[in-house]
Amino acid sequence: MFDRELRELLFSAITRAEAALKAVCAHEFTRLHPDEVNPYLNPDYYDSRRRPSAVALIDKVFKRILELDGNPRNRGDYGGKAYIRHCMEDHNGQVPLWVLANHLSFGQTVWFFQVQSPAVRLAVAESFTGLYADTHDGPRRITIKRLDSIFNRLVFYRNLCAYDERCYCARYDGRANENVYQAIGDLGYLLDKDDYLELFGRFSALVARATSAMPSRRQAILSAMGVRERELADRAEIILRS
């Protein structure tokens, strides 16, 4: 029951972070390529060092979405996405990235971010830095490297939650410091202050209930999650001051 509640809490918060990444990526990529139809299909607009991965994304994800959802014969059991078909049929095949992004999984969105040109990746990082500053009392620089690390972790935990797998003791990439508490901390970079305070408060209360119900397992639970004894209270104070 504890793990189920944790998964529900984490999944909800990660979904909001996913929506933010989709919106920022769509905005920044389109801003740099405003006058071309479906510019995300042009492999020249991606990082040349990651061209094979970008081409795979275009062929296996973007083109497949457009072919399946834009095909009127797929109105039956598959149905397709009406908003994609509307763009294909009524706007001469133009499907804006902000529309297409609704059809992408979180992992595909992260893939898109990771194969972007350095200019787009920097613009996305600067957007998240600005979003953080808008709702916090002090600035916090969010780098490209940090975003890569954050989103790789969050995709891992999002999938655990979606597939109802045990979450509280799971380690991303098998490393001790890649724990669920780190994922909770990651969300502090992506959510506005009020949303993160609510998330952290609910997380802290959930942990407190579980460890109070199983006092003999308290330290084992905290350790499995990557939480040190004083960290919950200390981090709450830091969030309130930021």
C-alpha cells in the first residue's frame, strides 16, 4: 500500500514535468525553425554528432505517427488521433510540433531533447532556468547536463509507476545514489514552488506514516529510498527559503 501510494504521487508529479518538457521543446525548436513545414522531419536540424539517433527518431516515431494518424483508413479499430488527422487533411499536411508532441511518450520526448542541436538544448535549459526563477525567491541555474541526468532518471521512475512495479527501493542504472529520493529532488528543478512544496509535503507524510506503522523497519525503508534521517526536515526548510 505504501509503494502504491508512492507510485501514484510520483507519477502525477512526473506527468507535470513531462508536459513542461514537451511545451518547452516544442517552443524552442519551432522558434529556431519557424518557416518550414514539419521541420522536425529534417535531420539537418539536429546535432550532427547524433545524426543516426536523430534519423531513427524521425523514421521510427515522427513519420510513423504521421502515416498512421494521418491515414483516413485508420479510422476503424485504431481510430488514430483526430487532431493529427485534422492537421494532415485540413492544413496540407502541416502538423505543428506542439500538436505532434501530444502523441509522444515521455521517453520519446527525452530522446527528442537529447538529439537536438546545441542551440536548442541550451535554449531549453535556459527556459527551465527562467521557469524556476519565476516561482522562486532566488535563481537556480539549470544546465543541459543536469536536465539530461534528471530526465533519464524520471523516465525510469515514470515507467516503474506506469507498469505497477516496485518503486521505493528501485535504483536507476543499478547505482546506489540513483534512488527514488533523488527523483523527488529532481522534480524540484521542474515544478513551480507551490507544486513542489505540495509534492514534498505529501511525500514526507507518506514516509512518516509508513515508518510509524513499521518502526522496526524504519531505517531499512529510509535507506532503501536513499533518505538520511534528518534530510526530510532539512530539505523542507530549504524549499521554504528558496
